[in-house]
Amino acid sequence: MEKLYFFNTLSRSKEAFKPLRPPMVGLYTCGPTVYNDQHIGNFRTAIFQDTLKRVLRLSGYQVRHVMNVTDVGHLTSDADEGEDKIEVGAAREGMTAWEIAEHFTQRYLKDLAKLNIIAPDVLCRATGHIPEQIELARRLEAKGLTYRIEDGVYFDTSKFPGYGRLDPSRLEGLKPGARVEMMAGKKNPTDFALWKFSPKDKKRQMEWPSPWGVGFPGWHLECSAMAMHYLGESFDIHCGGADLITIHHTNEIAQAEGATGKQFVRFWMHGEFLVMNQAKMAKSAGGFVTVRVLEEKGVDPLAYRYYCTTAHYRKQLDFTWEALEAAQSALNRLRDRAQALFQESRNSPGGVEETALVQKRFVERLEDDLDIPGAVAALWETLKAGAISPKAQYLFLEACDAVLGLDLLKSSQDQLPEEIRRLVEEREDARLRRDFKTADEIRLRLAAKGFVLEDFASGVRWKKRQEKESRP
Ligand code: AMP
Ligand code: ZN
């Protein structure tokens, strides 16, 4: 690849990307808060981050990817008030806080695998890094950047020059005289908790001793502490969803740079929301869609990954079931095409040079701030034009898939839900036995479930009936 350009939230412009210590790239992504399943909105951000990682790898970089798991300290309100989401989730599910965090972490990792998202090199839990967080808060205290009030130790944002530069529009609304509700004792509306004391009247499941008293870390502290622990005090790229810019990432910068006096992160990259019915998909809002729900409806999780290629990562993506079906059939068509190309070119030599030619157009789109919709359009155009040999087209699909992660070389016939696959096989057996009555019965049962079979000399193939009304 020639040169990568990424949009940097910090400068609000596209900048040429250069790592601090090539060929290494340090990448930190904010991970899940594990009190519930992640929804496909969360996974849109995870897919964007995975695509970024794959493009960096394609460019010859060695990516060290660190992702946190928030298993303590994320409160139900962004204003350092409310209850700990993990403890609330634990009560809901009848588990301990530790159990619920582990339970949903494991489910999260399974979902990542289903979406072909490459696991991070380091997966770090907030509860596993309490000493690092206390140490960072102590450094800030030593520099006079903190103060203590009844419910915890706070970061004094007025003492950190340049506070809030990741989102200057927020400070506009907080100019002197603006009416903002503020917790008693807080000096500035933007100040935030580094360490919260356990409530006096209630025993928390997760709490630790600290120089200031028994309690737990504020949510933002974990990311600054763990990112610096694993990637150094300055590193290359930090990502997350757009909702993290204003508070979480702003506070991460204040904590890290307040302690070290060095630039924390070179490139801040943020993915826009997945929206459904005009609202951001959110765990707290209910009615969200999980990978499990996709599978229950017979949708391949990778069809959702294809869906994510239809919008640039910095644009909102609207979710509808109809559009997801269209994504599933587009993905099936690509896979069918790959199978046909494979059959056609099985014994033909070459193809590599022709592939390099068309690949350039695909790669150029990636270099321009990860223009995945543009890259996928280039892929379809190449296949439609058919100007290169079947072998070259097949190799091209293979190369594109290294970035797209869609299992394009896998036959769409493998994607049947288990129960349906068994029925298809039973019907095949019946046909071989010339028991056409049973075969027809099974065909009808499959049709009732929305699967249409077509018999070919080479065997049976299936299609999913397009049925709008079967979706909520
Ligand atoms: P959480 O588990 O809520 O801490 O979120 C994990 C990641 O998902 C963060 O990077 C969020 O910014 C991101 N996220 C949350 N909701 C959405 C959404 N509707 N669309 C895209 N990303 C989201
Ligand atoms: Zn974070």
C-alpha cells in the first residue's frame, strides 16, 4: 500500500498515518461493559476496528491490539452517579458480579468469532488492573490535579490545560453562567471520579482498599491505565464508538496526559452509530438485536458483517431486517460466484499478475480513510466486467476477503442452520432410496420454514424465500 490516510477526531481532518515505532502499531479499542450481551450496534464498532486492523496488517504493519473489558465502575449515569451496571446486571440475572462479568465476557468472545473479528492480542479486565489504576490516580494526585469530596476522589479539569479539545462543542455549552446540574462538592461540571468510595449503607461485591479508602475505580481510569501499561505512555491509535468522544475519551486524555505530560494518542478514530427506528441502538434502551437473535432468525452473522460494508464507518447506518436480507443474498451471490470461479479455474495456471492490476483499485479505496463501501463497489465491478480470467477473479476475491472477513470462499450451502441441514440430508437420503413420498413431505416442511430446494444433477441446492412479513 502507498500511504494510509485516516480521519483523526483530534484534528478533525484526514491525516497521513505514520506509526511512532514502525513496523509496530499500538492499537487500543474500548471494549464491552459486560452486564449484558453486546448488540449488533456495539459490533458495528468492533467490525470497523477489525477492518482497520486488517488494513494495517495488509500495509505490512504489525499490530499490537489491546482491548479492555469493563467489569467494574461503569455507572448507570455518565455524571458519576447511579449504580454500577455490573452489580445491577448481577441482581437481574441472579448471579454474583464476578459471575455475570465472566459469563458475558465469554459470550462476547464467541460472538466476536462468529463475526470473524480477530481477537485482540491483549484482553484486559478492569478488575485485573486495580493497582495500575490506583498508581495512575496517585500520580495525578501528586501533580495537584485531584481533590477529594465525600463520595470519592475527583479529577480537577480546570487544572488541566486543553481539557476537552477532542470535542470543543461540549465546552461551548458549559461556559460560565450556563445552568448545569452538578453533584454537590464537584468544583467544575466536567470534573469526574477517579476513585469512588463504597456506599456506607450497602456492601458492594466489588471493592478494594486504596490510599483514599475502600471503593472502586471510576470508569475512565481503567482505559488510561491499561492502555499505557500495555502500549506505553504514547501510542498510535485509539478507537471506539462516537458516543465515547465527549466524555470517556476526553477524560482518558486528561488522565494520561495529566500524569505524563506527553501526548497520549496520535490518532483518535471513532465509528458512527448503528441506528434502528431513528434511534441509536442501545443496551439500556431495550429492543436491541444480538448475534444470537440473528442466528435464531436463520441469518448468517457474516451477512451482518456484509451489511456493515454498505456504509462508511463515519456515517450512521440504519438497520432494517429487509436490508439485512438483501445483504444476506449479496453475500450468497459472492460466495456462489467464488465457488463457480473455483470450478472453472481449478486447473488453470497464473492469475496473480492480472489480480494485482484490479486489486489496486480495491486498495486505493482502503487507503482513503477505510472507504469500505467504495472497495466493495470496486469488487463487484471487477466481477461484473469479467475482464480478467476466472482464476484471477478467484484470487482477487481471496485477497479482498483478507480485509472484509466475510468467508467469501466458503460455499453458501454450508450456511444452513443445523436443523434445516439435517432435513435437507434426510430428504437427499429419501431421494436416493427412491422414497419420493418422504422426500416430498420433507420438501414441504422445509418450504414451511422458508427454504426452497432446487435439484441439480450435482446435488440439491437451497434458497431462502424472500419474505418481508416474516420479519418483525
Ligand atoms: P459499551 O459496551 O456500551 O461500553 O460499548 C462498547 C462499544 O460499542 C463502544 O465503543 C461504544 O461506543 C459502541 N457502541 C455503543 N452503541 C453503539 C451503536 N448503536 N452503534 C455503534 N457503536 C456503538
Ligand atoms: Zn475506554
